[in-house]
Amino acid sequence: MKYTTNLEEIENAVNVCLRCNRCHYSEWPKNEEICPIYAYDQTFTYSAGGLMYLAKALLRNLTAYTKELSELIYTCSACRGCDDLCVILRSVNPDMPLSDIIRLMKYEMVKRDLIPDRVKGTYQVIKEKADIPNNGNGNDLRIPEKIKSDQADTVLYAECIHTGNQRDIYQKALSVLEKMGKPMDLFTDGGCCGSTLFDHGFWGELPGLVDAKMEKMKGYQDKTFLFINPHCQEFISNRYEKIASNYEPTKSQHISEIMAGALRDGKLKTKENGKIKVTYHDPCMLGRGLGIFDSPREVLSFFEDVEFVEMKRNRENAFCCGAKAVGKYFSNCPEGTAEERINEFKDTGAELLITACPYCRGIFQKVLGMEKDRVKDLIEFVDERTE
């Protein structure tokens, strides 16, 4: 495994943190608050830089590994908001951005069995869905016969479908792909790509799982993998190379890109469905992780009855939805983070909040409760307004 798996090995990097506070705010001149933990209590400890100082304290035996510290570390959502803002730590260790160092701290907690109960529950769900690392359960997702082809040059990557929310989005995606008439093959065994295990610090599970996935993906080496979940795409595109012993490059595309192309080429026809004002939330892994900001906005631009307005914090400066903040150091952190973003959505005057990640959709709908229909995935929106 090419990732550093011992905190001691990156001591030089955490030692150079200057407490400059650049990890808290977006680029000048906007200087908008970007760190979800820091937004809860504007104290340096509750930030990526603060966690670096805690890592330093752990390495110097000035503090101990405890359940309370674990809850704080797991409250970080790994949104990558800080990664491109801090150039100092990256100058010492360019392969380990701040969010990965925090993930490594989570791994140290896993090794000591100090993980939050909520994380244990997530891990058990993944274990039940796929026998890690053997991956064996499969799922019942099927490509429509009209477009199903094992000769297709595009393969739908359908892993990590562990909730009804995720399954619903995949079913809508199949409907959109069928309307396009796009020949499609399917890659799935019902398991996990490894991204959630990586985020939660279960790094010991990753080499076997990733090698097994990589071996299966080699059978599609000349094809392009089409992703719906940006967490899967970001992890495979950016992380597999550092983990797999049998790594070979793969081609990937997000469904927002293929929908934009189909609308542009007339292969996907719009239909009237009433005028509506919408805004768009940039998912962390799709935006900061993969650099995909334009294609979702381009998709929305094709609908003449849709008025689009930006939220105050957008693109690289978008505020996280909070779904991956699984620690309880702050009792209401996931929901509170989502509430802050929902308030920003409401400030735009838009009727509908659109995103392009099942985790974002899920937490926003949970927070909105009776108003949950005011949030849709981009795929759902396109399915409703095309024929």
C-alpha cells in the first residue's frame, strides 16, 4: 500500500503548520468560511490546522488517544475544502493533503478500537453487503434491454448502492440512459468501491478489496466507466493507484458530463414541465475532488423554463453538506452543517435545490423533512424534464 499508514512517518509535515488559518476560509478576496467544523465554534482546535496540532501532540505523547478525541477527528467530513488552501504541509509531503492526514488519524483510532458507534454501524452495513475483501453478493440492478450491450464502450459503475436513496437515483439514471439510447454495459457485484472505508479509517481492509476490484475492472480496460456516485469516481480515479498492487489506469466519466453531451447533441429531448427557479449545490468529491463544476450547470442551461441562480458559496468555495461528519464531538454536526447550506439555498429565493451526489441529497432531505421534495438529484430533475 503506497499510502503512509503510520502517523510517525508524516511527523515532518504536521510539524510545519504555522497556524495561519488558511485552512478555515476560501481564497481571497471572498474569504468565505469553508471548514464545517470551524463553522461550529471558531476556535483553531476545531479546524484542519487544529487537528494537525493534535496529531503533533499525539506524536509527542502530550495527549492520549481517547474516544473524545476520536469523536472530534471523525467530525471532520473530509470535504477537501482545506486541501488546496494549505501549500505549506503539501510542500513537505505532497502526497498527503490535510484531509488524508486526518483520515490517517482515523486509521490510528481504528487500530485502537476507538471509533464512534455510528462508524461501527456503517462498517457493518458494508460488511453485510459485501464480504470484504471477497466481494460476493451482487445486486438486482439491471440495464434496460433497449440499451444493454456487452459490446458497449461505456460501462455503468454500480457499486455502493446500500440505501434506498442511492438505489432510487440509480434507477432514474437508467431511465435517462434509456432515453438517450446509449448502449451500456454494467459493472457491479453489490459491494463497496472502498471509498467509505477509506474515509472512515478502515485502511487495513483496502488492499485486498481494491486489488479484487481492480482485477475485475481490467476486463473492461478499453472502455469508459460511467459514474453516478462521485465518491466512487474520485476514489477510483485518485486513490486506487496508491493502494492497488495490480493498478492499471481506467477511463471515467461522470453522468452529468454524458447528460450534457446528450442534450447538446439532441440525443436527449427536453419537455415543458413548468417554470421553476433552481440553484445547485457542488458536491465536495465531484467539485473539489474531480474538478467537475461546469457540466451540471451546462445540463441545467438546456431547460428553457428553468431559471438558475448561484448560492453565495459555490464551485471551489462551496460549503459541505455535512453527510460525512460522523463524529459526535458536536452533537448535531451533520444536520447542522446541512442546515447552514439549506439556509443559503433559501436565501437565493430558489424553489428547488439540485445536487449530484446521493449523500448530499440524503442529508438535505433529512433536514428539510416535510419539505424534502425541494431537493432533487440532477439525474431525477433531468428524468422528469426529458422524453
